[in-house]
Amino acid sequence: MELYGVNQTLSETQIEKVSRQCFGTIVTSRLYTRERFVVESVKLGCNRSIPADVLSKIKWAEPVVVADWQSQETELYGNHRRYVKPKDILARMDETKHCEVYAPKGCLIPFGYFTVDAVVPHGFTDDARERFNKTLDIVQFIDDTPTRVVRACGSYLMSGGCVVRDTIEQIVDKAENIAKLHSQKLKWFVSGRFHEINTTPVEGVKYGRGFYKLSLTIPKEIDGTIQTVRFLGEYSKRKYTSEKLDDVM
């Protein structure tokens, strides 16, 4: 599969494209259409929850692909058949408490990617966070003035952080070790600047909430990415609603 993207600050002729393996995730769901996700990401950047074991495999400035998904299978609905919808699969996952649910195959449709420039460990107490900061190779601290961020999937206070020399793998290891010592459970997020792309869909992909490993041709990352560890507070995940969400548009 090939993806062709253009960095928002460079012309097409200035970009060197390379073939590589990278992670991708389906972001359209009960809360996001493709259009809503693009509008929000252009305005606020991308910020996605991610398992620690996946995050530790990602390097700074690497692309993470965001994708839509369309079913290639139908199911009986009343007296007719219809294509399976992601929101129906998610509802079944919720009903079964995330136990294994049949996931139909469909088309994975990448429509953008973000280049990783920040990781966010959430769940530290103040003492644990201070202890974690002392383990990092910090270049400088970021202003701690809290900033409210509202997204379709939830809201949180972004409350500062630091620029670091550590690799992402080192950051995850250090944070998880501190969390273990304090008997705390961390939730991880990964963030970056969003870029739209046009590409050919990948067929035969089962719908899932996790991350996929994809082989892509994409722009080579640009040197000079600022590597940051950020912290957030008052995190509130938004539950599904059929009402229109205008506060992030």
C-alpha cells in the first residue's frame, strides 16, 4: 500500500519519500466521522490513546496513520441486509465487556497521519510525577499554565511538561517503573501534528480498536522535532451521544 502526503510547510519537490513500516489506527467511530476528525486535528493536532507496549516501539517524528474503515460484509437487519457499521461493532464490544466479538472484514482507508512529537503519561500522583521527572534527561520545562482542551472524544487540562532527550522507549520504561513503585496504573497518549493524505484503501482488514502495522511510502521525517513529555489533568472521556457536538468545530 502506498501513501503520498505533503508536509504542510514544504513543497512537493522538497520532500523525500521513503518506504517504511509504521503504525496506524482506525479513528472513525460513534464519536468521529472522517470530516469531524480532520477539522478537529487541523485545529488541535492529534492526540490518541495508545497501549504502552505499542508506544515503546515508536520513535520521535515517526508517522502514525489515522484511517477510516468500511465493511465489506453484510448482516441481516430486520427483513433486509446491510453493511456492518463500526458503531454496531463497538456497541457489541461494550455489551460483552470487551470480550472477543466477531469483527467483519472491510477496507482500511488511511486519510491522514501525524508525526509524533509528544507523549503523555496520565495517572501519576503529584509525588510520582515529581519522581518521574527526576529520571528524565530534561532540556527545559514547559509553562505549567493549565489549558483546557475539548475534543469530540472528551476533554482535559493540558498542564505543562518538558522537552527531553530521552527516546520514547526510555520514557515508557521509566514511567511504568515509577508507576509500579507507587501502585499506579498509567494511561498513555501520543500526540503530533496532523497531515492529510490521499491513498488507496487496503482490503480485507478486520475492524479493531487497536493499532495496525502498515507498509507505506510517506515523506521522510524532518529533523528538528521537539521531543516533549506532556501532562494532563481532569481527563474526562466523552460517552457516545446522538446529539451534535459543536464545541470542537
